[in-house]
Amino acid sequence: MANFAAITGWGMAVPERVLTNADLERMVETSDEWIQTRTGIRERRIAGPGEHTSALSIAAGRAALARAGLDAAQIDTVILATCTPDRPFPATACAVQAGIGARRAAAFDVVAACSGFVYGLQVATSMVRSGAARNVLFVACDIFTHFINWNDRNTCVLFGDGAGAVVLQPSDEPAGLLSCVLGADGEQEDLMAVDAGGTRLPATPELLEQGRQYVYMNGREIFKHAVRAMAASSLDAIQAAGLSTDDIALVIPHQANLRIIEATAKRLEVPMDRVFVNLDRYGNTSAASVPIALVEAVEQQRLRKGDYALLTAFGGGLTWASAVIRWSAE
Ligand code: ACO
């Protein structure tokens, strides 16, 4: 049994291809000005052939292992948060396990859409604390553009692809996840979904013809739910950690929309200079957005040893999740 699960390694991977707002202007009826003012996004990365979910996850996972100074053989559990697996079956975490060479590790996926990193961090941390796992590689990756109808301007400007990974190891010092608040509202599952291709509605030529394999969403409703749920669960997570918002050095929110982030920060009464934003370069990378932002925050020294950070996310389901972490690495 360990008291805490410290984050001892971290890494990220994004596809090579950059799709700018100017590129999108040539594809649908939109403008750089509309996209920037409504979302804050300037460009995003789009996965090409060979850059599928396990491939990006393996790249991010290797970087996290190297940073932790661990050999893949020392990893006993591989967890992958994704809602865009390589294949419907089996779990993509198994391909990641094989790809990094973690032969002794258990492997499974966690599905909570854009909240997947915080949900999975809670699962991984609980396993380390209970003694069920010792060295966990936890990756969050989504190739959300796989579900995009590139003729639908309501969705195609929002998403990008990527992966972020962390290594968790037992620690007696306060480190890693200190508190976590998870939530879901399945009554609202139709606010954002992909209809065809599952067991409820298997993909048929007719459904594919109708484009039912693509994501649809009610952006305005999701916007409202997102701000409410992220702000409320953030305050609960801060309180559960025995802290106040003034103690939080950096807020690392899900990178869906700059206006959602600003509205949430306002409710938390945290100034934007204590909020990390990188969606201008990546768009909404779903489950990968929080760990990619975490990795860049650490690289830019916006998060230093001993700092408390608030992670907060929301996504399809609906799901939401907020957590306070203490950064313990140099
Ligand atoms: N370019 C130009 N015009 C557009 C575009 C576009 N790309 N997209 C929509 N519009 C139009 C709409 O058609 C609408 O026109 P109308 O008034 O003539 O009908 C107008 O712009 C305004 O639409 P709104 O929906 O009011 O725009 P809003 O300010 O709400 O912004 C947005 C839309 C960006 C989608 C916003 O609602 C949002 O970000 N919502 C959250 C969505 C989200 O983050 N989803 C991901 C959840 S995370 C996960 O689980 C993966």
C-alpha cells in the first residue's frame, strides 16, 4: 500500500500534418476570423496513415518511460483512455503494451470521452495506492478526426488528434492525484454522439450514406453544461484536497474552446495568467488534451516541483472530471 502515486514520467505525441484555419476556409463555408473568435483555435494536427491510436500512444508512452528512467519490462499495468480505438475490439491498450514491449503488464482501456484522462488518472492512482499495481503507464489518446464529417462546419473546425502519457509510481510524499471528483449525466448522451457502428445501430450502407458514422453535437448546450460542470467539480476537488483556489498554481483545463475556459476561470475567480491554454495549436484533442497541456506546462516551467495544479475536463456522455495534483518532479 502506498499513500500516493507520483507522476514520474510524462510525454506526448502529435501527428505531423498541420491543418490551419486557412486550409479549412478552402474546405467549408467558414473563416479564420469566425473560428478564432468563437473557439480560439488557429490550427490542429490531423492523423495520417500509420498515425492510428496505438501508434501515437506508443510514441507518447515511450517518451514518458524515458523521462521516468524506466524500462518497459518494469511496467506492470498499461491503461489507455480513448474513445477512438484502433479497432472496436480488442482494447487498444493491448497493442500499446506489445508496442512498447511491456510483456508482463496487464492492459485495458478506459472510455470517458474528453474526461478520459482525469477518469483514468483516478483509476491508475487507485491501483497504485491499493498495491494492485506498482509502475503504471497511463496514456490518453484520441484520433477524433476519424469521426469528423469534413463537410460539416459545425464540427470539423473543432477537433485535432494527439496523445499524452504519464508514468505513475508509489510515493510516500504527497504527490500526484490528491483529490478527484468524477461525474456523468447519461440523460444527456444525445447532446454529442456517433450513432452508427455500435451494437445499438450497426453500420449499414444506408446509415453510412446518411453520414451516421460521424459525430454530431449540440454545441451551444454542451457549452453551458461544460462551464457549469467544470466549475462546480473544480471547486469540490479543491475543497476535497483541503486547499483554496489561491493555492492552485496552474489550472490545466480540457482544451475545447477558449470561451469555455475563460467562463470557467471566471467562475473559479482564477485569473487567466494562471490558466494553461494551448488549443490555438492543437484544437480539441479529446482525452489527450489535458495530458498534452500538462506536458507543455511542465516543459515551459509553468508547473514546478511542489506546485498544485487543477485538472478539469468535460466531454460526451456527458462526463466531467476535476482533480487536484501535486507536481513532485524536478
Ligand atoms: N464557420 C462559420 N459559421 C459557423 C461555423 C463555422 N465553422 N460553425 C457554425 N457556424 C454558424 C452556425 O451555423 C450558426 O449560424 P446561424 O446563427 O445562422 O444558425 C452561427 O455560426 C452561430 O452558431 P452557435 O452555435 O451559436 O455558435 P457558438 O457561439 O455556440 O459556437 C461552438 C459554436 C464553437 C461549437 C460552441 O458552441 C462550442 O464550442 N461548444 C462546445 C462544443 C464542444 O466543445 N464539444 C466537444 C465536447 S468534448 C468531447 O467529448 C469530445
